[in-house]
Amino acid sequence: MRALNLTEIRNSSVLLSIREVVRIRDDRKKKDVGFFIPSVLSEEFDFFFQKAQKRKKTELLDRVARAQAKDPIE
């Protein structure tokens, strides 16, 4: 996986030539900012993202159900 800094992302020719997932890095603060997903990979990423969102919601509902079981309403 390739890493780009924020100034490189601002250059549209660099941005349009990307065909892989790229890690975006803020070099001034020396930390990762996020990831860039090109449109070529958007379908696969959408599937992954929806699956991750569903997992988060399921975990939250499980926590709510466990909490409710410990403190039933009479």
C-alpha cells in the first residue's frame, strides 16, 4: 500500500492516476489522516463498508439487549 501526503492529494493528476487504496498522511503532524479509495474499487469497498456498519449495529444492539436483561422494567 502506497502512502501520499496531503499536498500530493491536492494535485488532480496524481489523484486521477491512483488505481489502488492509498494511505493519506499528514507529514506536518506525522500521523495518518485516512485512506483514499479509487472509484475502480468502489463496489468492493461498498460491500466491505456495509458489512462493517452492520457488524457495528449488531454489536450495539447486543450491548443494549444485555443491559436491558440486567435491568428489566417491571
